[in-house]
Amino acid sequence: MSIKIGIFYFSGTSNTQLVTGLIEEELIKQSVDVKIYNIEKIINTQQVVDMTQYDMIGIGHPIYGFGPPEMVEKWVKHLPTSQSQKVFIYKTAADNISINHNASGKIIKKLKKKNYHVFYDRIICMGSNWLTEYTHALVRQLYDAAGSKVVHMCQDILERKNRLYHPSLSLRLLTNFLNTCEDRFLARIFGKTLRATDACIHCGKCVKHCPSKNIHVKDGKIKFKWKCYLCMRCIYQCPTRAITSNIFKVFIVKKGYDIRKIVANRTNQKDNTKFAEHFKSYLEDPTL
């Protein structure tokens, strides 16, 4: 009988969504019965999923402020108690440096309390959509490397191999504090500083697709509330690049970020800058 896996993910600007697609493709190749769920849609539609139908559960999320997005935390908090189902976690980030190793710590703790058995935790590096801008060539290299990482990861999880980060107590305390500050303060303040310039064509895309329902229309103008996740989706998906911040422009990648367009353009595939050298070992070794 084929193993049944349910994968639940949240993605702000498509990095995690693309990796989830790669995982789905690889598991199907391995004759796995797999179903993908978007956590955002589950919450917004109040969808009830029978978790007991799955032999194994996967959870994917981007790293925001050295931790999980608030939406993922809320979803995990409301999961039913498990019969010791195995769980693997994958997350996307601009780097796999050690300060990111505790990024799923909060949800792992919640999952353990609900009797889920987390046996696998892995970071997949993708392009940066916040603060630091990577060249398109490097973004494509990281995406291509993600393919080999996913093959290795799927082999590991199907063989039930344990792979967990073991951050020190001091790192856990530091990153939990920083993530709380990002969730409670920085993200909220950033969202409130956003504005739509005269380039806005009032297409309503930002209002419709904001995961935290932070954007609304009032008196014919786009307005922003205090519920931002700092996912950057509204900024990069705006067709006229009309959304910007009054104060935190440094956070926004100047050329925008559309991972699908970047990976579709296969020119200038190699990036030989000093920054690309930082990823040399990661790009070459599928086990990292």
C-alpha cells in the first residue's frame, strides 16, 4: 500500500510554493500518494482537514525574522492531537546560516505538545526578497540547487531518517526574542508605513491577496492597517510597483522580486561574484 503524505505550506512571494511543487513532483515519482494544502486557504475558508488520513505530514514555510510566519503558528496551534504521526519540516530562507536553525522551534514545540513526532527539519536556500538583493543568476543557481536538495530530502523522509537542528539555548532564546519583536512590532509598523503611490491603478490585487487582510479600500484609496506579516507580497505582486514604504524603503528589493520570472530566464546562469562564493559548498553538495 502506498504511503499517504499531506503537505501543508504557507508562501509569501512563492519561494516556499515552488519548493513545495518540487517536493510534490519528487514524491509522485516515488509512487507516494501526496496531497498539497495551502495553509492560507485553509484558514481563510475555515477548511477542516482530517489529519488522521495521512501516514506522514509535511509543513513548509518561509523564515520571517528567524522564525515561522504568524499564520503558520496559528494553524499549528489549532491542529488536533495526533496519534504520534511523523512530521517533516522544510523552510525557505536567503541563507542557511546557524541563526536560522531555530526558525521552526516554536512550531516544533507546539507539535510535540500535540503528540506529533517531528523527525526532519531542513532549510532550502532561495532568492532574497527582503533587504539583500541577489543577482538573478545566483537566484537561478539556488533554485536549481533546490531541485537536488529536494531529491535528497524526499529520499531521507521516505527512509525515515532523522535530521534535526540542535541550536544552543542562547541561540533559541535570542531568535525567539527577535522573532517576537518582528511579529509584534516591526511587521506591524512596516505595514502601517506602506502607501500606494499615484501609479496605483486600483486593480485590487493587493487587497485580494494579502494573507493577513491588512489592506482595504477606504474613500477610493488603498489603506493599510496594523496586521502586516512583512511577507512583501503586495509590494512585489503589484503590476505597477505602486506600493512602497514611507520609512522602510531599505527593506524593499529595488528591482522587485518575481521568482517565477527569474527562474524562467535561463541567461547568465553562473554568478561568480564574491557573494556567490559564500554559497559554493551549498550549491555543490545536495546533502547540505
